[in-house]
Amino acid sequence: MGAFVNARAGAPALTTATLSLEKADHLLWLGRYVERAYTTQKFILAAYDQALDATGDEWKGQLAELGFDDDAETPREFFQACLFDADCPASIAHSLDAAYDNAVRLRDVLGTESLSYVQMAVDALQAAKMSDAPLLDLQVVQDNIMAFKGCVDDFVESDAARNLIKCGISVERIDLYARLSYKLGRVRQEVHRLSARVNRTGTPYSQEDLKALVELAYAPTFPAEVTYDQLGLILVHAARVF
């Protein structure tokens, strides 16, 4: 599978009757970056716990897609970078900074309440970075992301905007679950959610790639007997839906 990416190289422009092209794109990527921060943090902390308890090196393979270099880094150095180094594309800091950059361009669509929770998640991560006991602040990061998702339902008036954010969330979950071989049992649920929402975004999408995702997620052998090649196909088709 390819390297962890944080932008769409050569992706087609979005169009929608109710939102500008630029705002539609920011909404989709706001959903993706917020979810990337949330799910990656959970994955990193679970892997860190496993590393502390492990007698072997089995946990290291889980982190290859996030860029772990066994020859150049200690586990502590790597986990610190994955949480707090904004220059690391796989880091929580990078994802939250990108989420905030998208959110500030959507202030009129999101409303102050929704935007404030993204800002508070960024602030909580910074507090965790400076803390000697960061787990409490890291939990606050998660809480604020969840609060943001709730605010989207309560304060974003545009149905197309809400569904673009939620489609972004689902695409990112599908990508991360497949990329990291993490919570594969939830891929089918996210594909179902994505299928139910794409027509409510007012945005063109690839029916062919969405159909391929559905076929992969609903295959009788998925996820119990999924292959590496099949996970790679999930990544390809998820990236092409929008």
C-alpha cells in the first residue's frame, strides 16, 4: 500500500449547486482530517500500550503505515512524533492543524460553536505536548472532536454541508481501517453510511468506485479472510469516490 497521504494529488474539482467549489472541498477534507486525528490517536495509544506490554516486536508491524523506522527511532521517539510533530504527515498535530485550516475557511457554514470545538481540540493537544502526564489532555482532544461532530448536526444548517463532512469522515475511516488493518469489521458499516449520504451532498461522485467499495465490503469472506491486495483495492476506490 502507498504512503500515508494528507492531500489529493490531481483530484478532480468538486462541484455543487448550493456550495462553492472551494467550500465543498474544504468540507470534505475537514471531515477527513478531523476523523484522521481521532482514529489515528486511538490507534497510536493502543499500539503504545501494546509496545509497553510486549515481549517481542509484533507491535512494530502495525505502525509501518504511519512511518515507523525501526532502525532510526526508538518507540518513545516515534510515538511522540506521531502525537505532537506537526511536520510528520501521520501525526495528530498535523491532522488537527489541517482540520483547523479548513474549518476557519468555513466559519459562515459551520457556525462559531462548531469551529470552537476544533480550536479547543488543537489547544488540548498543545497542552498535552507540554504536560508531564498527557493522557488527560489527550482525552480532552478526543472529547472535543466528538463535540464538534455533535455540533455539525445541531448548528450546520446546510444539509449538503453536513453530509459532505460526514462523507469525509466515512471515507477517512474506510481508508484508515484498511491502511492500518484496524477495526476491519467496521468497514462495511462505513461503506453503508457513505452510500446513504453521497446523493445528499450535491456533489458529483464516482458511482463505479462506490459500487466497487460496496462489493469489497460485502464480500462473504470480508473481513475474516481479507487479503492485502483487497485492502489495497479498498484504499484505491475510497480515494476515488470524490
